[in-house]
Amino acid sequence: MAYTVAITNQKGGVGKTTTAVNLAAALAIAERRTLLVDADPQGNTTSGVGIAKVELQLSLYDALVEDHPVQDIILSVPGLPYLSLLPATQDLVGAELQLVERPFRESALRRVLEPIEGNYDYIIVDCPPSLGLLTLNVLAAVQALIIPIQCEYYGLEGISQLLNTVRLVQQNINPGLAIGGVLLTMYDSRLNLCRQVAEDATEYFGPKVFGTPIPRNVRLAEAPSFGKPILLYDMQSVGAKSYLAVGQELLRRVEGEHATGMPAGNGTADHGRSAESSSVDADASDAGQGAGSAPPPVVQTAEARTEQSAETVAEEPAVATETTATEETIPADTPEPGMVEAEQSQTAREQLGSAGGPQPATSDAPPPAEATDDHESARASRPSPDPLPEVTT
Ligand code: ATP
Ligand code: MG
């Protein structure tokens, strides 16, 4: 039976579709029979693998609402023999409205997928940016969810609402639903704020956070306009290598430590969060520099300005001792001898006013000594956007 996983976050533009398409492609390249389900009326997953939405006669809508046999709707994906697509078009907006009036409205997708689960090893479902009936249907149908979190201020906002929804689904519809992983997206370790979001996420979700964050990478942004997953568009890009590494990690989580199958070259992506490779996009157009070049001046300046605060983050023991996986996923940057002053007992998070994550807001915390950028200033001056509930899965 297939391992079914939803890529979910009701926040828009955090990398759900990019993750669904490229993770599915990575699994297909590892010769796992993979079905990619587009459950978003935007249909970005559908076009992202090269299927023209305007030419589609049938889509997920027809299976959900018209009870059309799903086998007739599934398409093969060009260039990836192990990957199939259950496409979506704008019609799916109507499905959300029409399902409302039906009994068992939240289990319509489960009924669609059940008969074909045996045909695949993995089913990856891309969700819309909402917690409406379509997302509810997805959460009712899958075994696990992967939550992409964009590494920016507000990145963790809304996660508590998502987790509350997950809890309701567990209690009422799908008791087996688990959090299969948390994926940091658009990560740039040159930015202190980005590292802080990563730390907050890791502190909260622990080893569920994938060891490879997805860096901001222009190739990943370009690939959909060519209707190709990154692995077909630019296999050598850091984005491709990162998604291969995440795919390999998912295989290990699902199939065990000895899961194999990713092509040679996997593992060359950064598995930690070193500034050398995970953050700096090798594509010249991202940073205005070639691979291995110094970061662009604006970032360099920001980095230099916050060097001390960044080092303080690395020193914070609460994060570094979370779990083994945590230690693997966020290697503490080795501070230069003497860089961290002994009297700097106050952690960076305290300096930042504890914005984001499960920490209680410390309204009396002083502002940061220096801010990396506007986002960072905003983070410092605002209260915690969203206290997180306990993780139960
Ligand atoms: P929505 O909520 O609208 O469905 P989403 O969560 O599916 O959005 P994506 O469509 O995957 O998000 O990504 C939003 C935009 O960011 C897209 O233009 C995509 O190409 C770009 N993008 C996603 N990930 C990256 C990345 N790692 N580097 C650069 N650009 C990225
Ligand atoms: Mg999307």
C-alpha cells in the first residue's frame, strides 16, 4: 500500500507546490511508483509537471464530485516513468462548494484514493493555501503531512492553527494522521532571521525537521515555467540536490535506514545548515555572484553587523541539546575564539524578544543590539505572533 503524504500549510507561497512536485519527482527517480495529487484549484502542480490545464477533459473534480473512475483521470508525467499525476483545474473550487451539501463530505478524497493505493508506493498530495474542505479532505485521506515552513518572519505563524486542525482530524476522522516532517524552505543561513526561524522550528518539532533545508534557488523558481520538476530542469542545481536529499531522508523515515534508490550525486546537497552551501544559491542570478563567491554586499553587511548576535544564537544550549537529529540539522556555527563575550549570558532569542516559536513572549525584553534587516527589526519589536500548542504526533 502506498505511503500517503500531504504537503500542507494554509499559509500561501511557502513552497508547498514546489515541494510536492520536486519531492514526488525525487521519489520517482528513486524508482518508487509515485502519484502526485493536485488538490489545489490553482493547478500549479499540474502545470508544474508539464500538463496543460486548458487541455484537460477530466480532473480531480470529476472524481470527487462526479464519481468518475479515478484511473481514467490519472496521467503519466513526461520524462518520469515512475511518476503519475491526478490533475486539478479551477473546477476544483466548485468541488469545495458542492461537497458541503453531501454526507461524509470530508472523506470524499479518501474514497477516491482508496481503490488505487495499491498501485503506488507513494502518494503526494499538494494542498491549497487554506484550511477549508479540500484540505480537510486531504488530511482525512493521508497517513502523514509534511509542513513546509518558509524561513521568514511570520514563517511559524498559523502553525498552531494547522496543528489544531490536525488534532481535530485525528480525533474525528483520521486517528492515524501523523506529522511526517517539517521542511524549511527558502532558507538562507546568511540571514540571522532565517537561522532563528530554523531554530524555533527545530526547537518545537525536533527531529521531525528534515536535515536538509531547501535553499532559495532561482532554478527552483524557474523550473515550473518550463513545466518541469527541478530534477529534469537542472539536476546539478542546489535546489535539485536538496530535494533529492529530502527525498532520501523521507525514504529512510518510511522504509528504514537502508532505503536506497536516489541517483548518484545525492548527498552532495548540504545536509546541515552551513553558510557555505545551503544558503548561498549557486545560481548567479540569485545573488549576483557565481558559486563559491562571497555573498552579495548587502547581505555581507547585514551579516557583519549581526556577527555577534549570530554567534550568540549558536551558543544557546537549549537548541543544541534538543535531540541528536537537531544537532545534525543545525550544526552550531563555530565561533571565533573570543567572539562570544563571557558576559553575553542573554541569549539571542531573549535579545530578539522571543518572536515566533513556542517561547512565551517577553514583553520586557530589550531590543536587539543590532538588527540584520527590516524583518529582523520587525521581529524584535513585535510580540510572539503565534504561541504553538503541544505536538501530539
Ligand atoms: P500557494 O500557497 O499559492 O499554493 P505554495 O505554498 O504552493 O503557494 P510555491 O508555489 O511552491 O508555494 O512557491 C511560491 C513561489 O516561490 C513560487 O513562485 C515558487 O517558484 C517560488 N519558490 C518556492 N520555493 C523556492 C525556493 N526554494 N527558491 C526560490 N523560489 C522558490
Ligand atoms: Mg501551491
